[in-house]
Amino acid sequence: MSNVEDQRNDRTGSVVEIELTVRNEGYPFVGVSKEERCRVELANIVPRPEAQYAEFFNVLGTCPSRVTSHADAYEDVEPSLLSEYEDGGLVEFVVSGSCPAYRLAELGALPKTVEGVDGRGRVVAEIPMRYDPSAVTGRFLDEYPDFELLAKRTKEAHTAMLTPATLQQSVLDELTERQREVLRTAFEMGYYEWPRDCTGQDVADELGVASATFSEHVFAAERKILTFLFENADETRPTGGT
């Protein structure tokens, strides 16, 4: 079967959805959610050199600076606070070593939900039929025995699995022209580097706006991006019991 046919079947055919749970506090998204009695939701994973991963988490129900303080206790995690808003914030964990969500993707399972709530981790992933769902699940559980399989369901792949190009365009379409300009300027000046190459005031000066105006645009843009990501993930969350 050709790659084009494979991709078409992944989008319109059946997939096997697996739901996994873990209570090992050695995973930061589990441990910090227990410490803070909050929700920690994965927004994105970016591989870094030397077996590192940048994991971006949306934190709900607590002060995000408290989450980064708890994450500092993990030897293989470098946490940083990217932004705060009324009910939470966006944090980044640079993790050394193996990442379960990224490993699932390598095996052929597309993670749709990765979250920690009050000390319980939950992962939902979809496995296209061109892979062997039992083999993918079995290999993952062999490598991560602290995870438990809660459910395995066959369902229609009613959501498009966006390519990087279409995902980028879809996200950008959510932003106003001004918000795109602000984010691009902040990115190019190193505002999202760790440690940061500039402050919010530096970016505001470059744009010729007040610091408060810069913060307003950045927070609004980041909220739109996260809303887009989580609304797409929510479409695949199970509505019944486990």
C-alpha cells in the first residue's frame, strides 16, 4: 500500500484508541499534579539534542510558579515558567532521558491526551490499523511497566491527523495579524529561549508598545494556541466509562 493510501486510511478508517494510566510520581506531570492538586496538560513535545525533550504543559488550578518549584526537585528536569494567566499558566519542562508520550509516537501511536490530575496520569493515544495495535501496546508496556492499560477501543478516525504544515497554518489562522507579529518578534529576539535572551520590556520596546500591551497580546495569543490544541484533543476523548 502506498504512503498516500496509508495516510488516507489513517484519516478516514478505523483506529484503535488506547487509554493508559500511571501513578508513578517520578513522572513530573504526575508528581506536580499531586503536590499541587491541579491539572497538568501536555500541549506539545519538541525533541532536543542529546536525548532531551522540551515538554510544554498547560497548568490549571494553581499558581504555575509553584509547579516549576516542585519540578526543580527532579534531577533530570529543567523547568521554566513561560506565561501566567488568571487560572494557571504555561510551563516548559526540559527532560533528559526517555519520554513516554514521545516513545508512543515512535511506536506508531498518536498521543491525543496526556494529563496529570491530582496525582493520576492519563494518556490516550490512537493507533492506525496499518500498525499492529497489540504489538505497539505490548511493547510500550514492556518498556514502561508502571503504566496500566485501562481500555482499548476500535473507533472511527473522525479527526484529521494534521501534518506539521497544516497544523502550523491552522494555529496561525487563530491569531490576529498583530498577535502574530508580537509572537514572531518575541520568538526571534529569544524571549522563549532558556535562559531568556531578552525581557518582555525589550520586546515591547522593539515593537514600540507598552510592556502591559505586549503582555496582553502575548497572553491572548498563547491562550488561543492552547485552546486550539486542547479543543482538537478533546474531540478524541472518550465520553463513556473506562
